[in-house]
Amino acid sequence: TSMTTLQKIDLANMTVKGVNDLLSDALHLSPRITNPLSSVLHHKAGGGNPFFLGKLMGSLKEQGLIYVDLSYPKWAWHLNKIADLKISEDVLAILIGEMKRLPSDLQLGLIVASCIGSSMKHSIIDILSADMETNMRDILQQITEKGFMNNVDGAIVFSHDKIQQAAYEMIPEERKSENHMRFGLAICANAMSGSEEDDELFFTAVNQMNIAGPGVLGDNQSQKDIIASLNLKAGRRSVSFSDYTSAFKLFKAGISFLSADSWSSQYELSVDLYDAASEAACVLNERQTAAVYAEKLIRNAKSFSDKLNCLYCTAKALRQAELLQQSMECTFDTLRNLGEELPRELGDSQLEIEMEVMNTILQKTSDEDILNMEETQGKRTITLTKLYANLSDVVHFAKPSLVLAVSLKMVDITLKTGLNSVSPLGFSHYGEFLASIGKLTEGCRLGRIALKMLENKISSGFKASVICYTYQTILWASTPLQTIASAHLLGERAGRQAGDFIFTVLNLQLSITTYFVAGQSLDTIKSNIRDWIVKMRSQNSLPFVGPSIMMHSHCLILEKGLHILEAGRVDDNVPSENEVLAANGKFLKHKLFLIVKECYQVMRAFLFRQIDDASGDTNISNSILLEHEHQLRPLLLCGIFYEGLFSFQFALNSRNKTGKWMERGELVLENMKCWNEHSTWNWENKMMILEAQKLYILEEYDRA
């Protein structure tokens, strides 16, 4: 006999016309006559699923709803009764009825597969075959031949989710949990038996045990404790993959397996689970949930070190709620309890000495030596660095004069103890400070090292924040603005993958802002920033929304004119700029918002030629370039550029070639020349416009 090769053909759902052609052929009737029935059956069969359609037609015939009318004779049907059948119940009932007519071993195969999920890999099939002492591969092959499942890429997959649902419904309710627990234990034993654990098998096993729940184990608390520890292990592994959503579910499930007296019987496991659950909830911006787990741990902790990470989570939750001052004080209290010296402000002589020492160390240490350092294992050190990481995020907005001290401490800890999860953030923040004081080459080097550190999976949870800070506050000096805007979109994606709400939305906001500075279409900017604001308001979460409302208003002003400021809301979904400024000082208390407000103020003053003392009452270049109160970033650089243009124009109008306006314009021009040396594509045109303005004032018209 010759061998025949079978080719699998995947059938898509049929159209109404396709169903009608099939019925017309099968019933030997004109398509015009079968058309009403085909419309109903197309809907009933899940939108024309071929498998469901065949089963449905067979069932309707058995029920007498499709029958032979002997008076003619021809096929006929009770259309109204067919139309009244509930689709979900009808399909499930048909499938369950069909399955119950299968041999018992095939029914068992469907039941086992339905417990595992929509698909079951061959490795799991083999494990359960051994556990159940039956040939599951053979059984499932027979099931695939009957059309209930398909063999796809090394796995057996249900042909449709309703088939899996129907198979699962065949299990008595009291047996479902028992099945899940049995299968989970069997898979887990196999997953952990080899020299290397199989992650996929391990997660499948833990998921099965969690579906079963602790109730199925009765009074067997030792078994429950083992499963709780397995959830802790699986959750930590999910964190290493930046999957905080799954991690939180696993930690929460682990806690459900603990006993009522776990704080005495399983103290360390309880600390680890509540600690991990609080931190994962915090990353996911579930502040109240994080607080619940943190409070319980803090209440039951036997030592300060055991509650340390939850104190970090508490401070982080306060930051996420924009309670920056409270977050800073919470962190300071924790640092005092740890015996740490509090950060000193910019201008402190000892701090300047420490910075010079650090710069010398970094100059003598190669990139490779930094990147190849060992990872620190000390729990106290790891939590301490996370405390400083949260503090660095806070002081950026609440007290920029502390950024140097905090970032210097983070880099110092890394160099002395080894790499940790937040090392990239420390190098990024210290790099941005160096960039802000004109050390652009050194700053860009540390920024690139920070990005390289993200390749280490221990830092994956901080990828969104490191991308955010590094590109926004350092690499503007050496990278095209369009590239920076695109990088922020990568940061937004990394934040979504990690469940990091704050840096997801912040990266998206900064991408839009950077595209604005880079000259993207005003209509596109206005539309994108509007959508961002509406999304934040719908989620009742408004971090840093003040500057975005200012940008939306600025786009409207550039489009329609300054009179739009007095018109109130132009868009019902977006507050007006005046509403923001009158919001009881909520936004005005943030120094960053104040400097952004001045940026838009000076842009409008120059573009609409309001060249007077009141319009030019800004202090952008002094506060950033001389006093270093803010880290440089594209929008602030744009504000500095316009302040330079405004200052030269004021000097020209007042015919004063030596006064404060000329000095301010020259300060901006000199800095623009420095930035241009590192990135001509971003700053050369702006430098030349400023130079032309200055030459025009000096009456060097040809050179201008």
C-alpha cells in the first residue's frame, strides 16, 4: 500500500452566504428558501463556525426542529423555535451531549485537557499519562480525529473555547478542585525533578494548585505552606520577567494558603509574601492594596529590618499619590532609623568634595569594569538603594537641590557593594546632574552605562524609569530629538509590560512633549496631548498633568491666538490653563511646573511680540544654567532658547547693548554653542538664530 500524506486545512468561520450554500446543497432546496434558516444558524453557530454548524444541524434534526415534510416531500424546519434557542446554552448542551456519547476514556481525556486550559503541551500529556497510568497521547489523538481538538506545534489545542467549556462542565463541581490540585502536584514534581527547572511546567503547576485553592487540602497545613512558598518562588520569577501583574496574583494566592497563625508558625514566609505583595501592588499603582499588605507586615514584624521594604513601599505609594513632601519625610524617617546621614543640599562644601572624588573614581574605572561588577546579595543594601531610588524620584519635583546628594549616594553604594536592581537609576541621575552643570561628555557616558545595565534582568523592573530619565535629562545632548521621542515610546511599552503605571504615562507624556520641541505637526501634538489628559482624568490619576494642560492650551493659542486664554474651556474634556493656575496652588507648589509655566510664557511673549518687562519676567536661564535648580530637558531647553530670543529682542528695542537683557541673551548663546558641539542636529539652527540676533544688535548686519 502506498503512504498517503494528510494535509491539515484550517477552516475559518463561514459567511452567511457560505452557510446558505451548504444548507441549500444538504437539503436540496433553492438558496432563496434556505436563506432565512441560514441567517439564524450562522448566528447560532458562533458566527459560522463549521464545527458548531455541523453539530447544531445534527442536534436540530434529532430534536425534530429540522424534519422531512412527507406531504410534499421535502425538508422543512420550525424557524421560530430554532431562533428562540439560547445560543450559549444551545451550543454547550449540544457539545456536552455529543461528549457524553463518547467512550469513557475519551471523556476522561477531554476532562483532563479542559482542566489544564485551552491547550496542553506534549510534555504535560506525558506527565499526566504517568500519573494516571493511561496513554493520554493515544486518547487525545482519538479526540483530535473527532474534531474536538487539534494538534498544533507540539501541543493539543481545543478547536474552540466553548468545546473546552463544555468539557469542563462535565466535571462534578466537587471534583474540579481535586483534579486541579492532583494535576498541579504531579506537574510540579516533574518540573522540579531535573537539574534545571522547566519554567513553563512550573508556572502551569502553580496555576493549577491556585485554581484548586487551599480548601481542597483540608487540615493539611504543611502542604499548604509548601504551596505558599511555591507561589512566592513563582511570583519572584515573574518579577524577574517584569510581569508584576502575574507576580501580584501569585503572591496574593500564596497568602491565601497561609494559616491564621502564620506570623508565629511561618514567620519568614509570611514576611516575604506580604512584603512582595505590597511591593508588586505598589508597582501596579494599587496604592490602597499595597497599604493593606504593608500595614499588616509592619504590625506583625519582629524587627525593623523585616519591615524595611514595606516602609519603602509606603514612601513609594505616597509618591505615586503625588504626596511628595510626605513621601520625602517618610523616607527621611526610615533613613534615620537605619543610621544613614540625610542628603545635603547643593552648595554644601563637603558634597562638592565628594562629587570631585567620585568623578575621579569614575574616570579611572572603565565601562566594562562597572558593567561586570558582581551583584550585591545583601537584603539591607538592596532595600536601602530602593529607598534612595524612590527619594530621587521625589526630589526631582519637590526639592531638586537634593538630586546630587541622592544620586551620588546611589552610585557610591553600587561601586562599593556591587550591582543591584536600581544601579541604572543611580548612574542615570548622577549623569543628568553632570549634564546639567555642563559636563556633557561625562553625563552622556553615565547615561549610556545606565541603559547598558538594563540588559541585566535584575534591573528590568526599572527599565521604564531609566529610559525616562536618561533620554529626557541626558541624551538630549547627543541624540536627535526624534530619536529621544521614539525612545520614550519604548519606555512606555516597557512600563506597560512591567505594570509600572507612573512611568508608563510619564514616558508617553514626554514622548509627546519631545515631538513638540522637535517640530511635529501642531494638530498631531494637540490631539495626542488631549488624549493623554482625557485618559488620565478618566482614571482619576493626574500625575504631572499640569504641564500637559499648559501644552494643550499653548497649541490652541498658536492655532487661534492669545484671546483663547480668556475663552474658558475650548474642549469640555480638558481644563483650561486658567483653571489649572487657579486650582488652589495644587500645581504651583511643584517647582518643575513653575519653570514649565515660564517656558510657555516666554515662548508666547516672543512669538506674539509682547516685548516688555512684565512678559519677560522669567528666570529660566538663571535658575537652570547658573543655579542648577532643574535638570536640563528638551522642553526647558526650548524655553531657554526663547528666553534668549526675547532678551536680545528687548535689548534691541531698548537700544541697550550692555544691560541685563543683553547679558541674559549672551548667557543663552554661550550655552547653546556648548550644546551644539555635542549635537549639531538639535541645536545648530537655534545657535545661529541667536548669533544673528546678537550681531544685529551690534549693527553687524551683513554677518547677521
